[in-house]
Amino acid sequence: MRSLILVVSAVLATLLTACTASGPIYSQAAAPVGDQALVYLYRVRTPFGAWVPMKVEVNGKEIGILANDSYTTVYVPAGDVSLSATRWQDFHYPDSKRVSVSGRVAGGETYYLRISQSSSGSMITTNLERVSAVVGESELKVLKRAEPVK
């Protein structure tokens, strides 16, 4: 019985650690140069889905896993870009839980995309929206950097 309690405790500790960002508090990334745009993708704290990680992708390539209160950055070439966030469910990241936005970015510009979740009854909805630099910088100040994908 004691070993079962130890195993369950270890599994819970691992799961809880995996759902929190461990990087440093926000620091501004280097400004984009030339034909590159800088995109901040960040996840604000919400009570809905708080312990559920969120996979973020840019142009179909995974760039990070975001816990509540975390962010990541990516430099992308000017032109068309597709960004998506997929909520973890049933031990994987199903396509049915993916939300995406697409648009055109300009070289030398910085963009801020907020990921949040809301609830309507028992349904949790993931929201991905572009916000102004003023809002983005203000919300990022308390967030931790997510570990980069290796």
C-alpha cells in the first residue's frame, strides 16, 4: 500500500509540474529585422482547463507547449502565416480541439496572440486572438517563458 501511495504521488507531482511553466519571467525578445516578423504566443490564466497543456504550432510546425501563465516567441518570414493552438485531451492533442488563425505578417513588425479558454456549461472553448502591443506587453509581464521544443 505504501509503495502504491508513493507511485501515485510521483505521478501526480510529474503531471502538475508538466502543467506549469518553468522558464524565466517575461523578457522582451530582440526586435525583428528585415523580412522577419516576431510573434508572441501566450496563454493567460483562466480557471477553465487550467491544468491542461496547449500545443502551439506555426505553419504546421510545433513550437511549444504552453501551460497557464506562459508564453513563447517565434520569428516568421513576412507573408502568409498560420498559427494554431490545440488543447490536450484524452492523453493526446486531437485535431477536434485545434483552433487556428491565418493572416499576413509584415517584416519588421511584432504581433501578440493571446490564448485563453472560456466555459459555457460543460463545454470548454479555446480562444486565439490578436491583441494590441499595449495589451500584449501588459499581460506578458507576469508570464514565464515556456521551454522550447527540442
